[in-house]
Amino acid sequence: ILKNTKLADVKRLIVPGWKNEPVESFIYYPPNYDNQKTYPTVFVLHGGPVSQHDTSFDKFAQLYAAKGYIAVLPNPHGSSGYGQAYSYALNKKWGVSDFEDVDAIADYLVENGVSNPNKLGVGGWSYGGILTNYVITKSTRFSGAVSGASEVNHRANYGHDIYQNEWEVELGLPWENIEAWEEINPFNDLGKVTTPTLVIGGQLDWNVPILNSEQLYQVLKRRGIDTKLVVYPGEYHGINRPGFVRDRYERFIGWFDQYVK
């Protein structure tokens, strides 16, 4: 996939995010980057959420940069590596501090003449897809989004995914503590979405089942938002068949080429 591709320069960026706390990102610049121009920009959101982007090689980011995008790999609140309080910020508050971090990074890049404000994209896989769902329900600034292997309706997953105990510890029982569950449920805000969104996942995913991706797609389709649902047959939470791996890369980039670039 990367054959004959000139690799990107990568720089570390720290900006004030939620509550003015520092948020680290890794920025991948296109070959022959010109700081007198603004660029289409894609936010690449990691899974977890207790995980992180780091200095290791990232194929997705390199592909975006090779295609002329700025690729932004943020570590918003909820990420690992910045202390317990930083990771714990999402407890019962999904899509709050992490969304504000992403929004603050976008503000910084636009205000400093790096990113074109009319050419912003966002996407991710697993919790990266979940955060994408929060982003598009809370902001209309993104021209295109890709929601990969994501959840959008948490109570619908109770007893269906593998996280029943974790859900109960964090939020309580869904029929007793309804308010806590619904407070973090992006499904309730899908009526606000204006961003064209590609929805994508594995047919046999037992980690984050395809059910919620189907629901997200149906709502967007019903509302007339540009969308497409791609389900890889026989694949799980990770997409491993070589032809599907390549197809996934091409669909992410193709969607952003269509709606962002």
C-alpha cells in the first residue's frame, strides 16, 4: 500500500484542551509541505479509549499525508500515558472532555493557518469510531466522517457485547439508572448530524457488534444525510483478510477525498 510513497514528517503538538489542560497530538505533514498554505485535515482518533497514539509507525496517517492531507493523531482525555486522572476523565462522561480536546485542536490548527476550516475530516475505529459519533453530534465543522466498528446506542448493546460487567460498574443497571446511560448516548443526538458519514465494521464483531453501526446508518439514511454502510463478511473487530485490509484503507481515504478534499 505504501510502495513508492514518500513518508511524512511528524511533529509533536501540545495545545490547551478541556479545562485548559494540555493535550498532545502527533501531526503528519504532506510531502513538500508549504506553511503558506492551508491543508485539508483528517483527525485520526484512536480506540480504547484507554490507549494512545505514539511515535510508532502509523500506516493510516502516512497514507493520508501522502494524499495531501494533514493527519492529526490526538491523545484526548481518556487516553493512557498521562496519569490516572487524565484517563478517568471519561468515567460516566463519554464524549465530553475528549470532544472538547478534539475541537480545541481543530481551533488551533485553523487559527494558525495550518488547516483549511472548510476541509476537516474525522474518523476512527472502535472507541475512535465512538468518539467520531460524539463529534458529529456535537459539531457541524467536519465535512466528512468515518465511523468504524463503533457504538451509537449503548443500552442496545447491554447483554449483546462483552462489556456487561464494565457497563454496570460505570453506569449502573440500564433499567434502574436510565439517566446516566442516556446522558452519554449519542443516538439521542443523531437528529443534529449534518456530516456525511461512512459507517464500517466487521460482520462477526463480538467486541463492538455491528448492530449499532446498522442503527447509525439507518438513522442517517432516514434523515437524508449522505452515508454508506460497509460490512466485511466473516471479519471480527479487527479486519484481517488482506483484500479487506486494503479495501478499508481505500474506503476511508475515498470518503475523505469525496467530502473533505
